[in-house]
Amino acid sequence: MIERDGNGLRISGALTIANAAALCASGKQHFGNGNLVVDLSAVTDVDSSALSLLFEWRREAQRRGHGIAFRNLPASLQSLAALYGVADLVTGDA
């Protein structure tokens, strides 16, 4: 689920292959009004599709000329990012 609060998005629940495409599309509806901060502290489960989702959101923000930052990544997502050597791409600001 995605909740909007000002320039922030709060993602909650599972972020897996089962719902990544729907979350991606839903999240993109919030792009276009400046920089975004995405809070992932309420994410409960992840798989590698979570990284793909974050990368697509980063690309979309860049296409629109905005920045995006990801905050409070769950330990499981941090581990996946480190395993694939992309931790700097999901923790750094755009």
C-alpha cells in the first residue's frame, strides 16, 4: 500500500513479485510535483523485484527532472542491495 504525505510516500506491506508491478504503477501517480522521499519502514517482505521497483521509480523521477530518496530500508532489502552491489543506488539521493 502507498500513502502520500506531502512530498513523501510511505510504502507498507509486502514488496514482492506478486505486487511489484501494481505498486510501481500506483507510485508513479504521485510523481510530478517535485522531489519525493519514499519511506520503506513499514515494508514487511521483499524479494529482488523490490530493487527493480526502486530503480524504476528513480528512472521515472529523473525523466521528470525530480529527485527521489529512499529512507528506512528494511534490513532484508539492504542485504539484497549489498548482495547485488547496488546499495549506493537505493540509499543515495538523486
